[in-house]
Amino acid sequence: MIDSEMMTTAIIAVLRFRGNYELARSFLQEEVFPHMLSKSRFNRRLHRVQELFLTLFRLLCETWKDLNSQLIYVIDSYPIAYCDNICLSRLYKGEVWCGRQASKKHFFYGLKIHIMVTEKGQPVESFLTPGSYNDASAYRFYDFDLPQQAWITADKAYTDYDVEDAINETGMRMSPLQKNNSKRPVPPLIFYLQSTYRKIVETTGCLIQLLLPKPIHAITAVGFELKLSLFILAASLNFLWQQLELFIER
């Protein structure tokens, strides 16, 4: 199999079979790729082409940036639990992997997906961190490779005046939702816009969650993280498909 066939199989797995490589292999072997690799060889080869997936994701990110004429971006994070009980967690053991999902008021062992999207929800940057990392700590992992005059917003967890000042000095504008005791209150109109755009990144998170199975099957931590990255890539490809449909209709 060539690399493009490997990538196609993996993408079909996350788009149509909730990340089950074996179902995707069986389906495509019958219909498309009669020379499909065995299960073990497929998994080993898949890890060797993960850089190509990263390259594809970056190309899509650049496309969404070019199409984002409003220069509005939103950042957020989503907890991804590998397990809720440390006794059952084979891949992620230790307090660094223990995070808390505030909306459901429960703890989990796993990772967090950090993502930046355009005003239409298209991902332009994403990475993974241990579950214990809070949103403000994740600031330093973002590249913020955005044009000048870009406006970035987020929820209250991203309040950090030093980071805001550093970003604003580059020509971009960082404006997260402010806490009640904030020293930098914003006008009601800005607060309304921030709250509205927050819903966009939450929708993107829901679209990723719809692709995810419960639970995510993986034997190694590297395999788990690769599969999560593929789900994020799949969400971006779904946005590409929407753009193509709009182009065809026109």
C-alpha cells in the first residue's frame, strides 16, 4: 500500500467507523484496496505516516485562515477521558493526567484537546495536553500564527493579563470573557460578541465529540493520541466537504 491509501483508510475509519481501523480495513479491502495490509502491519505503518497527517492538517489550517476575512478566532479546550478510574487506566497513570470536567463536576484520567477555530468553526490550530493542564497554562503552546489585526476571544479561564499584553503588542487583539472582578471590563456590545463567538467553538467541540466512540480503543498512549488527532483532522475535512458542496451548488 502507498501512503495515500494508508491515510485514506485511517480517515475513513474515523469518519465512518468511529475510529475502528479493522472495520475500515475490511470495508475498503472488499471495495477499493484489495491489497490491504494485515491488521498488525497496518498499525505499524500508520504510525510511520503520522507526519503526513500533520502536514495535511496544517494545509487545511492555512486554507481556513486565508478564507477567514473577518480575522475572528476563538480558542477553547475539551476533556477527553481515557478512563474515570485510575485503577483501570492502563495508559495514563499519575496526577498529571487527572483533570476535572467542570460542567459535569467529575474527574477523569486522560487528555485535553486545545483548539483554535475561525468564526465559522474551522480549526486553525490544535494540540493535546495532559488532563491536569488548565486553559491558562496552555497559552504557551499556541503558535498564534495569525495575521495582524486578528481578534482572539475565549472563555474566562483564559484570563491572564500578561499574556494578553504580550499578544496585543504583536498587533493582534486578545480579549477573553472577563470575570466579575476583572480589572479590564469591556462594553456590553463586546461582551455580547464574545458570548456569541464562544458558541461557535463549542459547536466545533460537539462535532468532534460526535465522531468519537465511547470508549476510544487504543493499546498504547501514542496510538490513543494519534487517533484523537485523526478525529480533529476528520472534523476539519468535514468543513472542507461543506465548502465543496457550497461551491458545487453555485
